[in-house]
Amino acid sequence: MLQNKRRYFLQFASLTLAALFLSLTIAIAAADTQSGEVLFQNQCAVCHGNEGAGGVGVPLNLHDFLSTTSNRYLHQTIKMGRPGRIMPAFHTLSETQIQSIIQYIRSWRPAVVIPEYSLDLIRGDAEKGQAVYDSTCANCHREKGIGGKGTGVTFSRPRDAELIAPAIGNPAFLAAASDQMIKHIIMTGRESTPMDSAMAMGLKEEDVDNVVTYLRSLAETDAQQQIKHSHRDDAVLVFESSYSIEETIENMKRASLGHNFRYVREQTLNHGFVEKEQESKDEYLIYFCNFNFLNRALLVDPRIGMFLPFRATIVKKEDTILVMTVNPDYLCSLFNNDELKQDCDYMSERYEAMLEESTF
């Protein structure tokens, strides 16, 4: 009898411990998902949307995206980003934090089977693959897989397509995606996107192998390995004026006309924060804008509106008049979008020239 009681007690204790362990596992998983949600909202939602529906960044909450994307790919993408595209690298996130974000992303569609791909390379003909790519894929993914123009999904701005094609020739994409994953996506396509299956595009499996081999060859070229931003190191352009504040403002107005900028307005720096009679006459903001350029630049990346229209700050420090403005080259380098480079070069050159002409 005593032995039976002992046996029942041990069974009960085992079941209790198992239930406790299961509860702790569920609680930990729930906590990870919750922390992943917080991390996603803080780090990712501004581009990908609160629930992954897309925006400036591509949509993630698609069945065909999550069913064809491995956790390894998501991990590497978060960690490395996409050099020269919108997606930055999140080097400051820990392994645990990255895993929490992935777990949260997966929680959107818990029924989706997470794919795992081997790392075996596909041996095809890169030259034949380029011919197939150029005739079938380049219309969306563009030459050498540099990706569709613009960002994310359609806003109120004109787009080449409702969903912007990713940069599949980008070195970070090729480092994150295995050959087998790329092949699987081409073979099956992705519903809810313009991406058709290989069969629908009239491609044979051999054609797909050749395309994958061609894409993999892009990672070996210097152009893809070395994506750099040539920008000035200073976040702010600062010039010392040899004129009074009033004279410097008038000089700025004249200089702006010579560079096709229209004068908008001027105001004291603390305007609206204090009573009018208390506004400082030693600190001014002056606004200029080239509206044609502004509209064109916003089509490339809406974040450029953070430093457009052009604003110059003019302050008097003791006997010195300083004129300063943000450096577009520096800010554009933070945005990780190579398409902005030409526009940022243009702005920095004009800003610097206007400040120089108004101060000397």
C-alpha cells in the first residue's frame, strides 16, 4: 500500500513538474513574442507598418513571404540590412532581440510552416542565366537586380508597380538567401505580389538554376561588394559671415535666386515660443525652396522632407555672425538609399554655394 502511494505521489509530482515546465515554456514564449512586438514597433514598424502591411518598407505579413522565407534569412536581413537601399543594418540588436522580433513576425501567421533550406550551391550557367534574367526578371528587379525604384508599397506618389521589387542582386540579400531559397521562390512565385511562378513565366527548372547562378555571380563583382556613399563628414554646414545679420539675410535672398531657390520667409528662432516683443533679434531662420526639385526628390524618398525646404539658421555669437544649415550629404548617408545620392550631392553643393556667397 505504501509503495502504491509512493508511486502515485511520484507520478503526480512528475505530472506537476511537467505542467509547471510547460507553463514556464509558454510564458517565456509569450514574453519573447511580447518583447519582440515592442522591438518591432520601435525598430521596424516605421517602415514596414505596425502589423507588417508595408509602407516605406516592403510588406512582411504575406502568407507567401513567410512560407518561403527561412528564419536564417530573416535573421541575416535584420542584422545586415540592405546596403544602398532603405533597409539599415541593426548591428546594435542582440541575438536574443533579433530572435524575439522573428518570433513576433511569425506570430502573425502561426499556421505557416517555417521553411528550412539546405546551403547547397546550385551549379548552372551564369551567362545563360543572365539572358533569362534580362528578358524575364529585369523589368521589375532592374538591371543586375538593383531593385525597383522607390520604396515599399504605393502611397500617393507614382510608382512603377504597386509593390516595389526587392534588390535581389544586393550583396546582403545574396548573403542572407540561400540558392535553394531563391530557386524555390522563383519556382513557386509569390501570391499577392507581381511575382509569378516559373511555370507561369514559361521557365524550365534548368532556366531557374541558371538565373540563380547568375544572381550568385553578382555577389562576386566589385560593384556589388563595394557600395559606398561619398559624403562630407560634418552633419552641419557652418560659415562665418563678415556682415551683420540683416545684411547676411539680404545676401542669402540674392544668393538663393542665383541657384533657382525661391525665398519663402524669415523669422526669429524663438518665434512662437515667446511673446513677440521678447523674440531675440540675434537668431533667425530663413526659408528657401526649389519646388520642382522638392517634388522630384520626394518621389525618390519621402524622408527627404526632413530637410527640405532649405532652412538656414543665422545667429550672432558675441561679435561673430554664423550661418548654418544641415548637410544633406551626411543625412542621406544615414537613409541607406543610393537613389538619393545624386539629389543629396545637388543639395549640398547648392547649400554650400549659397552660404558661401552670402557670407564673403
